[in-house]
Amino acid sequence: MSGNRPATSMDVARAAGVSQATVSYVLNDRPGSRISEETRSRVRDAAERLGYVPHAGARTLRTGSSGVVLVAVPDIPQGPLATGLLEELDKELGGRGYTVVQYGARRTKGVAAAKAWAELRPTAVVADASRLTRAGIEVLRAAGVKAIIGMGHAPMDDVPSLLTDHEGVGALAVRHLVERGRDPVVAVVPREEGLREMGLARLRGARSAGVPVTAVDLAFDEAEAAAFVAGLKGGEGVFAYNDEYAMLLLAALHDAGLRVPGDVAVIGCDDLPLARLTRPRLSTVRPDLSAAPARMATLIDRLVRGTACGDVDVWTLQLIERDST
Amino acid sequence: MSGNRPATSMDVARAAGVSQATVSYVLNDRPGSRISEETRSRVRDAAERLGYVPHAGARTLRTGSSGVVLVAVPDIPQGPLATGLLEELDKELGGRGYTVVQYGARRTKGVAAAKAWAELRPTAVVADASRLTRAGIEVLRAAGVKAIIGMGHAPMDDVPSLLTDHEGVGALAVRHLVERGRDPVVAVVPREEGLREMGLARLRGARSAGVPVTAVDLAFDEAEAAAFVAGLKGGEGVFAYNDEYAMLLLAALHDAGLRVPGDVAVIGCDDLPLARLTRPRLSTVRPDLSAAPARMATLIDRLVRGTACGDVDVWTLQLIERDST
DNA sequence: TTGTATGCGTTATCAC
DNA sequence: GTGATAACGCATACAA
């Protein structure tokens, strides 16, 4: 049973006593062609009996389009936010006949990455902007990719993008702290590769709020956090980059015997489910992803069908502030 | 530039002034065929200049093998554990020439899922055991999938599997609590679909440890956790199913004014990075995934090349206990 | 209403 | 050493 080669539409045709073309007509429900109901069921029965599954590669070759939406997963660890976005996007696109595929935990970018993706001849590519370069985009375009969507920080010419306003995150967080009377404001910039860039953008935003902001380089490490906390004098407001760093700082503050928010206030970003469990509760800023999957799916569909409006779609996520109370 | 159709090996051949077969030989470094170094570089130059990228579908069609390892991502939210496993697996398999692709946040299983996967004619499939059924496996085998690996709880006949010993987790956790003199032992069983089954397995293991264990159904919800905690009398040891539930309970215990570990002891599972930040620190049980990626990659490679040893490989992850101290 | 024939891009066999 | 040529599985224009 398992030594046999996979059944082809030709096998189905033979089993049903029809031509291979008829099989294709029936299985694809080709509109316009009238095939007797009796033939149809004979074909369907045969296909079912033989366990026939169409060969995506062959279909792609013939039709010139794979229907694959390749999502290049970002290097940075996937939180529940990204996971949820992907799940919704998958649902939306699946409903429209696309096949969503996640590609590559491997850390490649630019042309090398684009070539690897292009081999699959995806119809669309959704990629973290950090993995896209101009040359890479050319490779994708040349390979027939109809829609390229960037996700991340900076917009790229010609590439519709879903952006997180990291400056806005920083600004909003600092405003939150200032409004509550915190005076020396400190912003954490993570030292990890991949996070650092976003940390600097958030820092820029933090500094745009009109109060002096001290930057602090920090690795995700308890010892480093302890050292940082030891230098605090009390009264500070700390923007911790995100909820994970905020939790790291809360632990260090606890160990140092500092009260939160009495001695030090902390605000994070992302509104992680686990971060809601800290005591005291954490304030946080969250990019609102609720409308993103539907919008992305619609955009992709439009670009693929060539019905997109002329200008490049750049969409910045709304930011939502969540107070600890 | 972008209106053109993707370059084919034929285009490269014309540009280089050679036959199309020569292009294939050069680009695939076919051993045995001697082609002049000058021709080779002419071909490579032309390919580079045209931005030629081979068409995976066409190659699959011709060679009968895609080299794709399809990983069907599980429904349950991906933690850092699973993410890390995947990243390593990707590295291992990428080095051996495979293309790792994650498929489907969509919640399908059994034959429906298998048919969707089979369309891509993957060379191997790695899937959460909960999404595999006997019939689904037949579909995959019939589609020419050479290696099928299950991940999860129960082993399946004929399917090599990477198993987590959930009974073992429960037993180890309860032993930890008992050794520290906790008398009434309580085990949390999560109410969420997809987690519940594993929770029950861990409960079985907890009960095998020789002491009475009370089961508690719990949704991941602060109000429910508060209600549960309100019923505790003090002295209990709680196995919280995993670190996330453990953190939920720690928050509820804090709110109720109960001391940990003074009044109640809590142990989780997974050794999440964020769970290391709780105060007091959490004890936890962690399945050791360090050797899993390399082993899985080797197994897949063997199965694909037909050099696997006769019997089905079932591998249960080691469990590691981490004390709060 | 159904069957025949063609080509999509590759690899691989065989003459040259 | 290199170049025609066939075949992989499918969709579709066209003939019957």
C-alpha cells in the first residue's frame, strides 16, 4: 500500500473510465462546462477511493500561481501577540483560498533569504522589514511574487507595510510616567541583537516627550537588572522597553526592597497575559492588532488580483495605554 | 522589469549561449560530468545577471521529491520551548538540504489536515500527535511522505514519536511537594481545550505518587483562581499544571494574603524564563529538549534515505526538576 | 457533453 | 563535453 506512487488525476481518470481532462473539470468544479451528474459522482468516487490529492507543484507549474502566502517569521521570539496575528491572518487568507506557510526560523535576510523564498514561487510574501532589502525585494518581484508586505518599524518605498510606531510607544509611556509625577525618567534599551534597534526607536520617542530621559543599556539578566536597580535613588519612572523587561525590573526592585509604585514606577509594553499577573499590576502600552489580520488579508488579496488602489498602503498600528489600576 | 515572467533555466541557457541541460548540470554541480571552467562561469554569470531562481515546484515534479519538511504547528500557544525546538530543528535540517516550513495555524486535524499537507508533497511531516489520525497518516503515506514524526503524549503505532511523559511530570511534581512535607496535595487541571487532555495525564501521574491528590478544574482567569485560593486551608502543596498557571496562582495567593511557600507551596512546569522572575522563585519541572532537534533531524534524514533501523523510534523526553532555591 | 493535445520548468537519459 | 528530448502532474484551448 505504501510502496505505490501517489495517485494522479490520470489514475483517477482510468478508474472512473473518463479522460484526465474530465477529472480536472469535475474536481475543480469548472464553471460553464456541463458534465453529467452521473459522471461527476463516478469521478469523485474514484478520487476518494484512490485517496487522490492534487499535486500543488504541478498545479503551480501549469497555472503560474501557487496561492501560497509565505510568512517569514521574525527572528525575535514570538509572543502571543504575533502568534495571534498569524492565526487570524491564516484564517482570513485560508477562507479566500490561499495557503499560508511560515518559513524559516533560520536567520537569513536580504537576497539570500529572498532567493530561498522565491524558490517556492509564493503568490505573496509577508516579512519582517528587517529581513527585506531593496535587492531582496527585486528578487521576489522577479520571481513573480504579487504582493509583498513588510512588518516592523521603518516603512520601505514601494512596499505596503504594517508598522509599529516605536517612537509613539516611547512617547506614550513617558507621558504616562510624567503625568503621574515621576521626575527622573529612565528608558531601558535592551542589549539583545534584534531588540536593540527597536529599543533605540522607543528611546527617541521617549525623549521627544519634553522631559530629560536617561537611557540604560540592559541585557535580559537578573544580575544586570540588580545592578541597575541599585543605582536608583527613588522617585524615578522607568519605561522598561516591554513587559518582559518590566517583569525583570519588578523582580530586581523587589529584591532590592524598593516599593512599586511607591519608590519607583514601571511601565512596559505589549500587555502580555503573564504581565497582568504581577503584583502590583503593571501599566503597559499595547499596539492594537485587532483589525490588522483582516486588513492585511484584504490588501494581499487586492494586490494579487491587481485591484489594489494606486498608492502604497502604509498602516501604523494604534497604541493603547493600559493603566495598572 | 517587474512585468516580465520569472527567468527560467532556458533563459539562462540562451544568455550564456549553451544548452539548457548544461545550465542544470552547472547549477546543480552534477558530479561526473566534466564541463569546462569557462562555460561554468559563463552560466553562473548569466544566472546571476538574470536573477534566476529555480522553480521548486518544477523540480519536485521532475525529481519526485520536494525536500520539504512540513511542521504542523500545534494549536496550543507556542512557548519559548517549542519555538527554540523549531529553530534548532530548522538549523539542523537546513544544513542537510531540507526546507523547513511551518504549516497552519488553522485548527484542522485528521484526514482534512493530512490532505492539505499532502498537496505540498512534503518529504517529511512533523505534527502534533493530536492532529494525526490513522486515516490521516494513510493519506500522507499515499502522498509519498517518507517520514512522519509525531509529537505529544500518546505514542502511535508505526509513527516515530517525540513524547512528553505527562504522567512523569505529575509524579515528579508531587514527589517534590511531598518530600517538602506538603500534605494535602492539589493538582490543577486546565479547562482550556487542548490543554485539558495533558492536564488529565499529569493528574494521573500525580496520583500515582502514593499520596491522595485533589483535582481542581481551573480556567486561566484571575477570578477563578481567587475562588480556588479562597478554599485553601494552608499547608497545601499545589501542582499548578504549568508555569503560567503557577504564576496565576501566585498572584491569587498574594491577593489573598497567603504566604508562599509558608502557607502554600506551588510547583509549575516548563521553566519559562518569565517564571524565573517570580518572588518567591518558582519550583518547576522541565522536559529536556536540548538533544531533541539533532535527534529528530537525524531520524528524519534516515527515514527519508531509507536507512532507518527497523523498529519505530519512540523517544520520551527526560524530565528535569528545578528547585526554587 | 467528453476527449485530445499542449505546455508550464526541471532533471536526466542518451546520442552526438 | 555538450545538446536534443522525454517525462513529471495538471489545467485548458480546441476538436469531436
